Amino acid sequence: MSGPLSTQELEKIDAYWRAANYLSVGQIYLKNNPLLERPLTLEDLKPRLLGHFGTTPGLNFIYVHLNRIIRLHQANMMYLIGPGHGAPGIIANTFLEGSYTETYPNIERNADGLKRLFRQFSWPYGVPSHDAPEVPGSISEGGELGYSLLHAYGAAFDNPGLIVACVVGDGEAETGPLAASWHSNKFLNPATDGAVLPILHLNGYKIANPTLLARIDPDELEALFRGYGYNPYFLEGDDPQTMHQQMAAVLDTLYAEIRAIQHKAREQKDASRPRWPMLILKTPKGWTCPRTVDGKPVEGTWRAHQVPLSKVHSNPEHLRLLEEWLRSYRPQELFDANGTFREELADIAPKGRLRMGANIHANGGKLLVPLVLPNFRDYAVPFETPGSVEVSATQVLGGYLRDVMRKNLGTKNFRMFAPDENASNRLQAVYEASGKRWNARYEDVDESLSTEGRVMEVLSEHLCQGWLEGYLLTGRHGFFSCYEAFIHLIDSMFNQHAKWIKSAKELPWRADIASLNYLLSSHVWRQDHNGFSHQDPGFIDHVANKKADTVRIYLPPDANTLLSVTDHCLRTKNYVNLIIAGKQAAPVWLDRESAVRHCAAGIGTWDWAGHGEGEPDVVMACAGDVPTLETLAAVTVLREWAPELKVRVVNVVDLFTLEPVEDHPHGLNHEDFNRLFTEDKPVIFAFHGYPAIVHKLTYKRANHGNLHVHGYKEEGTTTTPFDMTVLNDMDRYTLALDAIRQAPAVRHRLDAAEQRYSEVSQRHKLYVSEHGEDMPEVKGWKWTAR
Amino acid sequence: MSGPLSTQELEKIDAYWRAANYLSVGQIYLKNNPLLERPLTLEDLKPRLLGHFGTTPGLNFIYVHLNRIIRLHQANMMYLIGPGHGAPGIIANTFLEGSYTETYPNIERNADGLKRLFRQFSWPYGVPSHDAPEVPGSISEGGELGYSLLHAYGAAFDNPGLIVACVVGDGEAETGPLAASWHSNKFLNPATDGAVLPILHLNGYKIANPTLLARIDPDELEALFRGYGYNPYFLEGDDPQTMHQQMAAVLDTLYAEIRAIQHKAREQKDASRPRWPMLILKTPKGWTCPRTVDGKPVEGTWRAHQVPLSKVHSNPEHLRLLEEWLRSYRPQELFDANGTFREELADIAPKGRLRMGANIHANGGKLLVPLVLPNFRDYAVPFETPGSVEVSATQVLGGYLRDVMRKNLGTKNFRMFAPDENASNRLQAVYEASGKRWNARYEDVDESLSTEGRVMEVLSEHLCQGWLEGYLLTGRHGFFSCYEAFIHLIDSMFNQHAKWIKSAKELPWRADIASLNYLLSSHVWRQDHNGFSHQDPGFIDHVANKKADTVRIYLPPDANTLLSVTDHCLRTKNYVNLIIAGKQAAPVWLDRESAVRHCAAGIGTWDWAGHGEGEPDVVMACAGDVPTLETLAAVTVLREWAPELKVRVVNVVDLFTLEPVEDHPHGLNHEDFNRLFTEDKPVIFAFHGYPAIVHKLTYKRANHGNLHVHGYKEEGTTTTPFDMTVLNDMDRYTLALDAIRQAPAVRHRLDAAEQRYSEVSQRHKLYVSEHGEDMPEVKGWKWTAR
Ligand SMILES: Cc1ncc(C[n+]2csc(CCOP(=O)(O)OP(=O)(O)O)c2C)c(N)n1
Ligand SMILES: Cc1ncc(C[n+]2csc(CCOP(=O)(O)OP(=O)(O)O)c2C)c(N)n1
Ligand SMILES: [Mg+2]
Ligand SMILES: [Mg+2]
């Protein structure tokens, strides 16, 4: 078989590949005798065989051939693998190239190190079975399948020198996020971004089934990827020698094509969308493992997915097959007497930073440049008295974000992401600083689109999230704005990212990355055009389940606090920050400096709204913009219904202040909590989301028994804004009534208050059903000082 | 323009379309003057203009043309629309065909009814703005975009006589679930299933951006759909007359092609996968609305998405344009003096059940046939003493499900769904009754695949969930098994389905549908092959946020209770049932009848495990299989560490028993709760998921202050099963120690216990790091009676 490789090159590449395969099998099976210096015995085996071989030889094959391209061209490449359960292969390769030992010096490049390398894999207090943060060169865990290509594109954005090779599993390709993410090529600018080299790993099977893409006609397969806008190359086979030559040849072609595209875009300033090349690589699942076991085909079938030989402990034939399999890689040719990988083989790997396990982008925190932020105080909304001015909080924030964008255009390290919703969420001012990225066809009518735009909009929450993760993990900054209800689409992606951060923090060699910032708007209380399907504040609960040192939740009550909170979030690292704020015109409560102080504390009394500093009869607490509005309106209602009632208003911006400090770093200590909420007075708490989470955060608090939380209780439809609060018992009248009900001081007023309540709620129902909008007294309500 | 339509037909179809468009605009804008009998004034306008016009004329165009096909062929068709915000069009059409008035008699077919029809839309206590349960003929709300095609396929399965026309928004097509769902055609059997007719609605825009599919080259677009396995037809234009002729012609072709495919499969028994036809329909967004407004193009752009004219209240020119627009449909030609749709036009609609708004499948509960269930007791695992027999609970369940499958093969109304995980979750026995559905290419090596299989496996949780929803909503039954961690992928889909059920229940005309049943296995505590990414029990919390009358959560502690719980779930309607059970071998605690009794109560003391009936010193509570095991082991530890301690064991199967009965129908009343948990004794509670939810459910309970919940606290990796419990402080030793710490009776034993605890936990750490598996005393532990 002729091809670009000399006989010697081919031999070395094959040996290198065999070494990687050998180490992969070793990690899964062995805890001893790593060089097979003596016949394999039961004592050499791990008691629990955990790990996945099926995907691994293919990953190893690609790795060694990418190494060749890197060496040939001094290319800057990252390697992302969708099926992250192929970690044994990545660990093996980073070990062979030396980046593993550099990261973990105790895993030496000798027989001792080999033994430890094998033993630690999927071993208690060792390393996990996936391409986790522990693996050098990884930014994509791959445990939950579907995000590899998104991470790859996110990494390539604004890294014009980088090529991200991304292996997509043919099973992974069936997932929704992956199926949509091929279209990312319409958002990549060949001049200013790097390249993504997708490699569809068509090994034919997933866990227990064939894959769709392996079982459609070849012309359909080709059409699909042409339809996605790629120029697909095909390579299929199982004879290693032939495959090495062909792989080298096709990678030469792919590499040249990438460079030609970039040349055309960069040198010839051709802005048209290229058809990026990709590779469809068809090899047997479990390539090189035993062909049949117990009379059943294994190599090339789903049976190779995890552990091709599973009964090695009890079945001597399996043990024999395992030894035969291991020896088929001829370890004695690969490692010297010390157990060190032979110099002449190790030598074909790239050196230093060019090793994929040492690529600096995969430890993105090392490249992190802090954002240059405008002074958020300059955007604060002035007013004469609290509540006298109404603005759209997100629109105000849009002005600030526009300037965040502007100030970092030079550094090219900030992007915004939204599922077609930035304008709907009133952040459109950002388009003044940078357009919406669009590398597909333009028409005359288009507005604010740009081939160099830094605002990423596509109708997929998954794409937004995945790109952003890839962008953050490679050391940049981002901001994701989304409708509150639909952020649940990426619940599981958030989980995985939060888990990544948690694990990465425990690794001293991983540098901190910028936080992932969510702004949820068009929230549950103001879905004017939409209805019940758009009403769901449960992301708060979802986020709150993750590690306290990783997550933050902010409910700024107005525009000025939203500015302060966002400024803070953009400076933080290693968190997920969740900010929830409305887009509709709403009162501004705190002036610039009060807003800053309030946000710094995260919680506080609003003495101007209550009866000042003395001990109150009731605490009216609130978190969220609509709850704050209703609470303040309730205070004015109480002036009429129970004038002598002494009210204290407490507003919560930082939700975790409610939790004890033992449980969350932002939590109040018990004295401070009791100072705010008292130890025995009723607390009427209006909350943006599902009420239960307030109980969950406060159940250890002294006054918890007196907490009466009003929030969203899953009642909704297309109705007026105020009626939404009525449907969920969070309206001003219900809050006022509850205060009177709970406060012994005014119990005598309860009957009258109940009567007034039933009058006003009846008036409300009749008015809105007749007029289709809220009563003038509600719509036109303004805060007034006592 | 010639074509299949006679001049008269064409005129009628156009008039019908104009009527639908007129009614759509009317719903968005008018509360009065529905027939424009006098010039439009401000008083005629709704105060808040809520709704979406952009998508609607296209939907209406398709509707009237499908009507023609239905009439021509007496076809049984359903109409699903992805962009559910096009509801004004569906409401208009069902009104015109009469199915709306049949469902809602107060919306009469005259001027009065018209006025009410307009007024109620997006009006308080009226109807929501989306294609919600309130809309006759709908099974897909469309509020959260991406699931229309999945619902369509789910509806078509096992309905060989049905054609499901499904409009996919070109924006919607960018979502992950939708992008993957085109591949559903590889799971549809042309002989035994119905047909899906996908119509890609290429109106060019989403909310504020062009769509990808409208901005790629035509050859890419065609290749993409050929690659997805379809035979795409294209129709593009904006001249109504031409478009009517062409649409009629192309639908004739599409219909004939569908029938030809079915004929080939059914009559000629050709089982090869057909290339189903689909339509790519390119029309202007907001077709027929004002071409320009304020000098800016509106028709054919994103500006038409919601309300093309938004300033009608304040801008007389907008008001004039609105009137002109409404009159452009020539309402006087469409409605008679009474405001009744003219007979000769109404007459072109299908009649009776053939009207798409009256299709019985869209009110699937009407077709629901209860499952024939085997006696689950026959599958119960016998034992001599509790804990003496170990089995895989899900494997036992597999045998039962196999027979559920068998007994309902004739009725064809039960399918199982899993993302490539049924076998991994040990349910493979079901393949004995029915294979895995596969209509793509076969190879020799394949096992358990079948073109008529009723087990649906694809590597996409979204596809499983979406198909299942469509299947349930059309009156059938299903069962979804999934890895616990990755069920979060469909959090948002679950939300939408739970919302659908809640709203549908409030409509007397909607019949009850079968519950959506989840079995989560490969759960957080036993991720032997995988690690941290696979460890997340948060779906419990997510489900618990939904309406109490819609959701149920079960944590059966062993195989026998799993059988009983599953049997129960399969009989229920209108719920989402969540069952969590492990797949690894684990002890069976309850015999057949005890299991039945325990599950019926949902919670109970296990007297055989504790100190019998007297008042205990401590309550050891548990929910979930691993927590139950650790709790019972803790009881045996306590016998050594604090022999005099009187222990009561309480096991929770039905999680909502913990909640007060006021909050959940399954909740215990306070007396019963106190009887179980005492009012003042410490409760050491080992819980399957995040601990906080137990507090959330019990914070109103008398003894809440004494509840010490141990559960998953987001500590995980690839380690031994027991070490997972140690990492999360839920192991037997920690539980035992906590019991001694909290129970005053044995406080004197605390020092000694702490010492023993530190000894044993050190021994554990050393042992697992040395041996890679759990200590013999742990692995080999067996329950023994006192
Ligand atoms: C979203 C998701 N669903 C299910 C799984 C369980 N799972 C692990 S590996 C696998 C099969 C992967 O197949 P493929 O992508 O083809 O990888 P390979 O064949 O290379 O191993 C599945 C379904 C998962 N990891 N993620
Ligand atoms: C998953 C999801 N994300 C975002 C939205 C917000 N949204 C509502 S309509 C719409 C655009 C829909 O565009 P398309 O599917 O093309 O529908 P059409 O043009 O026919 O209105 C968007 C993004 C949504 N409804 N669902
Ligand atoms: Mg595969
Ligand atoms: Mg569109």
C-alpha cells in the first residue's frame, strides 16, 4: 500500500498506535504486571473492570495521525472527543507524549509509572473513567453525550491560529444538540476564527444498538453532510497498514483544505462562507480487540462497547484471550527494559506546547484576560423619589453591556449568546457595539447582522450554551440571555458545566476560568404575549442543588441593582451566576449608591419603605422585581387597612444570603438573619419563584416557623400582569391580608380586611374580564412615602 | 395559472383562506365590530395587542389545502404546528369548519360568536395565545419550540390509517430536538404505522433574525433533507392565485406518493425503508399583512412576527392601515348579514370526524384502551428471610414488562422508550416479547431488532420523550427507562407535558390520557462504569415543582416493591409517574404481600427491622434502594455500637406521603405522620437524592426540627459503590454515628462510637484504595434479625 508515509514512518506510527491501545487495555484490566514480563495471572487483574474500550482504538488512531500533522506543520491543535468514555485512549496518548507525566509527576515514564497509570484508572481516589477535567488537554467531559462539536466551535471562536479536531461519536450524533450543532459552521468566520475539523467516528454502534448514520445509504450520508454545509471525506477500513497510509493522505488533504480556506479568507479577503472539510472515518468498534468471544462476534460490534472480555476472573479462556490480546500489541517492542516508551517512538510526538495534552487553550484560565468594564454607576437611572421613575431594567442593562462589548472589542474575548431573544429581552443596544454573527447568506432587508459580530443568536438554547462553555473553557468571557422558562432546555448542560467547575477547582494545575453568566428575562410574571408554557421559574431550584461554592443566584429588584449585580458577576471566576430581571417598564427603587450598597450586602431592610428602625409587627420580605413591586404596593394597602401596623420591608437580592453561612459562603450568620427577620414576628415573603425553595434555604433559621412564602404555584395563562400575581396569591391585596392575618397586633382588623379584600379582588376580576387590562388603581399605582 | 383547481374551486379556497386570515387578525386586534360594519375606531381595539401574526397566514394556507385533500380522499388527518404561537390561525380554521363551536357552544357561528371569538383570545379568563389544550385538534402546544415532528411521529405510530401533517417552523428547525427528529423516519413502518407529512415552513425568519435554512444554498437545503432520508418537494411564491394552484398540485402528488408507499409496503409486503415525501413551503412571513409600515418593510420580514402594526392606539395612520388590511380580506364576501360564514364556503371543509379540529386522535383519551396487565405478584421474588436473596430489581421488572408487552401486542397500544439503555438498565427480557424498532439497514450481526418492534431505542432522550408524548396524547400507553442523570435532558419537555396535563384536566371535553411513566435506573449511587457526570438525582426536585395533582414520585426499596409500584403506575391516568430503582443486585426486603401493602400505604414502619412497636429512641428513615440498604446496615452497626438504643425503621416508597395532605393528595395527615416519625425523637433520614427536598416536603411537620437528612451532596467520581455513600455521608457508619449523636439515651456512647467510626472509615479508605473494591465486611454484609 503506497501513500505519504515511508515504511519507517508507517512502522513508527503503527507502533505508537499499538502502544496507545496497549495502555488503554492495560488501564481497563491491569493493576500489576504492566509490561507482561510474566504470564498474566488473576492477581494482575483489577477486581472491578470499569471502562470502555470500543471507542478507544479509533480515538488513538486519530490522535497519532493528528500528531503527525502537528509535527509536519507546527500546527496548533486541540483534540475534543464526544464519547468521553474513550478517556483511556486520551490518557494513554498524553502519557506517551509526556504531557500526562508533566501534569502528574508521580506517574513516571517507567514501569512503576505504568503500573500506577493502570491502577489509578477508575480506581477509588484515582482518576475517573471519562475525559474529565483531570485529563490534560480536555475541555469536554463527554459523559453526557452531545456537546463535543459545540465545545469545539466555542473554542475556535476568536482563536484564528487554532484548529480544533473534534471526534463525534456516531451514537452521539443522534442526540438533538449534536444534530443541530453541525450548523455552527454558519457562525464561524474563516478570517477571524479558528477552524474546526469534525471527525465523525462511524464505528457503527452505540451501547447496544447500531447507529443511524452507519445504517443509511452512503449517498444519504454524504448528502446529509453536504446539506449541513460541509465537504465530507470518507475513509473506511480495518487493515492497520492500509489505514495508516490512507489516514495520513486524507489528513494531508484536509489540512491543506483548511489552510486554503483560511488563506482565501485572510489573504484574499473573501468573506463568502466556505464549505469546511470534515472526515467520516469508518472503523470497527473495538478495533484490534478479540474478534470473537464465546463464539460471538465482538470486534466490530456493540459487544466491544465497554469491556470486550468480561469474565476474565472466572473463565480461564477469557484470561488467555486477554493475554493474547495484550501481547498482540507487542509491548516488548514498545517499551524498553525500564518500561519507558522507546525514544525513537516517543520522538514522533509533537513537543512542548504543541502536544495536544499540553495545549494551553485546554487550560483556558491561563489565557484569561479580565474584562475591561465601564463604570456601571454611569448607567444608573436617577430619580427624585423611589419608584417615581419607570424603566425597563434590561434595556438599561443593554446600554451597559453595549459598552462592555465596546471596551473589549480589541481583546476579542467577550461574546453574548441568546436564542433569538436579545432584542425581545430589550438588550438590543449591544448591536450598536457589535452585530449579530452571521456567516450565511445576506439579504437587503437584514439589520444588525455581521460576519464579525460578537453577538451569537440562533434558535437553540443548546447551541448558545455549548458555544459559551467552549468559549469560557478556553479562557474567554460570555453572557447568556434567555427566556426564563426555556432555560430548562439546558438544565443538563448546566449540570455538567457546574460539575466540571467543581472538579477543575480541585486540580491545582487548572487555572480559574470566567464565570458562566445567565440573565433570565421575559420571566414568569410578565409573559404578556405568551402563556402557561412560558411560565416556569424552576431554574432557580435546579441551580441551587449544585455545590454552594460554584453557584450564585441574584434577583435584583430594579434597574440600578441589576447594573451592580451584573458588573459584579462579570468580574467573578469559576461560578455560575444566575441573574433574573424583567424587561417591562418597572419602578426604580434604589439610587445609584444605595443600589451598590444593597447588592454588596445582598439583602437588607428598606427603611424608607417601612416604619424605620424599630421592632416591627410584621416583616414584608421580597425577592425579585415583581414581588418587590407587589410588596411595596402591599405596604401602601396596609396603610389603609391597618394603619397602626408597624411594617419592616426586607429585600433580598442575593438568594443565598438566606441560607446559613455554614451551608453557603454568602449565607448570613444567624444573628444577622435574626436582626433582619426577627425571631418571632410573622414574615410575609413574596418570592419570584416556587415558594418551597425559600423554605429549603431557611428551615434552619430561628424564625422559620413564621415564614409565609407567596410565589409562583404553577397557575398561569395569557392574562394581565397583575392577574398573574392574583392567580398565584402573590398580589398586593393578598400579601396585605396575610400580614393582617398573621400579626397579632391588628388581629381585630382581620374581618374588615377580609371584606375589603373580597371586594377588591372581585372588582379586579370583573374589571380585567371586561377591559382586558388591569384596573387603573393597579396600573397607575405609584409608591408614595408615608 | 392552470392547475388542478377549477376557477370556482380556486375562488372558494382563496375565500376560505381569506376568512381564516381575517379571523386571525381579528383575534389579535379586535374586541368589537367584528364584521367591520362600520369604520374601525379605537373602541373596537383590544387595549393590549397580544398574539403572533407572522406564522399564521402560512398555517391557514396549509390548513385549507389539507381540507381539500381530506375531502377528496376521505383522509384521516391531524394537523400539528411547531410554531404554536400560530394558534389564531388554528382557532380561526376550527371555527370555520365548525369544530370550535361544537366544542365551545357559546362561540356561535354568527356575529355575536365572532365578537366573542375575537375578544376571548389572549384575554383574561379567555383562551391562551398558543395552540394549547384549549384548541380543538391540538396535541402540541408549541410554546416551547422543537417537538412538533416528534409528536407527529408519536401520533402516527400504530395508527396505520392516519396521516399527520406537521408544520415545522424554520426557526424551530434550528433547535436540537427538531434537528434530530427528522431521523424518526427510520423508526416508522409504512405497513403498520401511519404517515407523517412534514411541511417545513420556510417563511425566512424567526423573532428577530433570518433562519439558517432560509439562508443556505438551495442545493444544500435539498441535500440536507435527502440526507435525512426524505424526498423533498419545493413550493415557493407569494401570489395567492398561483400558489393555490401549485399547492393543490403538490399536495396531490404528496398524497399519492404516501399512498403508493403504503401500498407497496402493505399490499406488496415490501419492507424496505421508503423515502417519505415532504414539502418545503416558502412564503413570506406575515403574508398578506401590510407590506411596509412607517417606511420599513414588514410583510416578508421578521417585523411581522408578532403584531405587524403595533401603534394602532396612538397612531391614526396605523389604525387606517389596520382597517385597510382587514378589509383587504373582503369580509363582506365571506360572512352573511348574520355574521355567519357563507354556506358555499363553509361547505368546502370536511365534515364530522374528518375535520382536523374534530380528529379523535387529538383527544386521545377517547381512544384509550386500558392495558391488560399480568398479575405482578407472579413475578415477586420469594425469600426465606428479608435480605437473604439478592436480585437486580430492574431485571425482575424486565420479566414483568415483557409480559405487559406480550399481553398488549394485539391491541398495539404499548411501547417502551429508552435512549439505547434498556439492556444497560437490565430490562432486556422485553426483547423476548417484542424487538427494538429498526427500519434502517440490517446487518448479520444484529440482535433483537425488528421492523415491527415495539421497543423504541435511539440515542436521544428528546426523541424518546417526544415520541412518547405524541403516543400518549393520541390515547396509548408507554414506559420510558433512562439513566437517572441524563433525564435532565428533557426537564423542559417534562415541564411542558405536565403543564399540558394540568390544563387539559380543566377542560371537560378532553378525556384522560395514560400517565407518563419514567423508570430511572443506573442511578446516582451505582455508576460503576462512569463517574461524576452520571451522578445527579435532581429530577426528583424538578418534578416536585409541578402541580401536586399531576406528579407522583416512587422510590421502591427492592424488586418486589418495584413490581407493585410499576403495576400501579401503568393503571393511572393524567399523571407523570417517576420511579427510581437500581439495576445492580440488591437485597429483597419485603415479601410479595408485604410489598403490596407497603406500596399501597406508600410509607410505613418496618417492625421486623427495628425494635418493634414501642416508642423508639431514634427513627431511622430511608427512601430509595441504596439508602434502605445503608439504613438497615446501620441498624446492625447500632446493635454493636449502642445495643440498648431502641430503633424504629421507617421506609418511604411514595415520596409525597411526606408532604402534608393539604399540599398533596398522597400526603399523610399530621397524626399519621407523627405516629411514624414521633413528635420529638431524632430522625436519621437516608435519602436517595439531594437532602433538601426532604426538608422542603416536611418543614410543616411537628418533628421537622429533629430531621437529619443524609443524601447526595454532589460528591462523586468513579469509585466503589460503598465509597459513594461514604463520600456523601450516607454510609451505614455515618448514619449509626449520627443516631448515637442525636439520641439522648445513648449520649454516653458517643465518644466510643466516634472512635469506632474513625477506625472503620480509615480502614475503608485504606482498603478500597489498596484493593479497588469494598471491604469484605461491607460487600458481604447481610441483614440478620436481632
Ligand atoms: C445524553 C446521553 N445519553 C445516554 C448516554 C449513555 N451512553 C454512554 S455511551 C453511549 C453510546 C455512545 O455511542 P457512540 O457515540 O457511537 O460512541 P462510541 O461508539 O464511540 O463508544 C450511550 C448511549 C450518555 N452518555 N449520554
Ligand atoms: C425553545 C424555544 N426557544 C425560544 C422560543 C422563543 N420564540 C418564540 S417564537 C420564536 C421564533 C420562531 O420562529 P419559526 O419557528 O420560524 O416560526 P414562525 O416564523 O413561523 O413564527 C422564538 C425564538 C421558543 N418559543 N422556544
Ligand atoms: Mg459508535
Ligand atoms: Mg419562520
